[in-house]
Amino acid sequence: MEKIAKYFLILSGAVLLTYALTFLFSPTTLGEIVGFTHHSPNTLVEVTAFYGGLEFGMAVFFIWSGLDKDRFQLALTAYTFIFLSAGIARFIGILLYGFEDPSQPIVTGVEIIFSLFAWWLKGKLE
């Protein structure tokens, strides 16, 4: 289970790092992906900060955690809370506003399933 935890955390970090670097240096890319078109300075700063900076921090944390088994449980707990919260919030957004294509329900499922997997994996390491 330790190898699974290690690679789960490192791979998750690598995926987040890809998104983080993209949005850090090209915040308008998020608008192209999800369909918003308002590109005021405040919008670009917000995307840069959260989708760039915050995701960068999470990426580094998960990769760093994946390199030492003593950090696996903390990182898997954090992963669970972060992505379960995102998945639930996305689901609420779908209920409130609907969706234009299947990407939102798919991402919701991925966030919830992966967060539950992280929690399950954390339990197996105890």
C-alpha cells in the first residue's frame, strides 16, 4: 500500500503542477477551458492566485509528501478534505446552475471518487 500511496501522491502533484504552471503564466486559459470570457485585471489576478498559486502549493505539497512515507497519512487526509470539498461544491454548482457539457459531472465524480480513495488508502496505512 505504501507504493500505491507514494505514486498516488506524486502523480496527483504532477497533474496539479501542470495546471498550476499553465494558469500561473496563462490565466486566460482557464476561461478557454470552462467558458468564461470576462478578463478584467481582478479576474486574471484571482485565476493566477488560486488556479496558479494555490494549485502550485498543493502540487509541491503532494509531491513532497509522496517522497517520505512518514508524510503519507497527512497528505492523504489533506487530499481527502480538499478534493471532497471541491467535488461537493462542484455538485452543488451543477444543481444550482446546470452544466453545458459532460466535463463538470465527470470532474465532480473524479474529485469525489479520488478523495474517497485517498481516505480509504490512508486507513490501509494505519
